[in-house]
Amino acid sequence: MIDRALLTDWIGRLVGGLTGLKDEGHFDEPNLDGTKGDYVSFDNWEWPQGVGFYGLAQLWLQTGDDKAKAILEAWYANQLAAGLPSQNVNTTAPMLALSLLWRKTREEKWEAPRRDWADRSALSSATPIAPPLSVSLTSA
């Protein structure tokens, strides 16, 4: 069995590493729309950050860690003040932790962006990818 103090230290280091991530020019992968991409920095709204925030949300939900909750709230407040990003499969990932934050707190400031995201998703997927298949059966 792992000592609780040791485990707490490891988790603290992991959270510190996550919140300190920055793209220092070592990665050059463009976004889906061709603009300069940054999949590394903590302050970016992308798939890897969404995975990390899901972990932070679980840390908070499972342990009551107020620091993890404060990190989530500050990150989402900053990101939402800048505006929601364009939607794609990668930028949807951070919405999971936001949904968990809203589900636990029921604060309107977290509900509105979730609704906006869902509404935009519904509108963008309203057009079918392919027309319905039409089949007619005739006897030979």
C-alpha cells in the first residue's frame, strides 16, 4: 500500500506539472484550420488540456481537494472570458470537466457555456453527411 503522504506529494507534483505546461517553440503542429497550434500549454483549450482537466475534476470530486476546484474554476473563467473556441472533436474535450464542475456546483456561469456549446453542436450537425439511401424493390 502506498503511503498517503507520498501519494499526495506525487499528485501535487503532477498538478504542478500540468499547470506549468508551456509551448516554448519545440512543437509546430497546426490547428485543424491551419492556424498556429499549441497543444501543450496549460492555457490552451484543446484535447490534451481536456484530459488533464478531467483528471483535476476527478481529484476534486473524489477527494474534495479545493485547490483542484480552484484551478478548474480559474482556468474556465479565463477561457470563457476570451470566448469559446471553434468546435471540433479536440476542442470538445474540455467540456467534460466543465460539465462535471457544473453538475456539482449548479452555478449558472458554468451552465451557459455548456448550453452554447451544445446549441452550436446541434446546429452544425443538423445537415446530414449523406442523403438518405433510397431503395426500391421491383419484381423481375
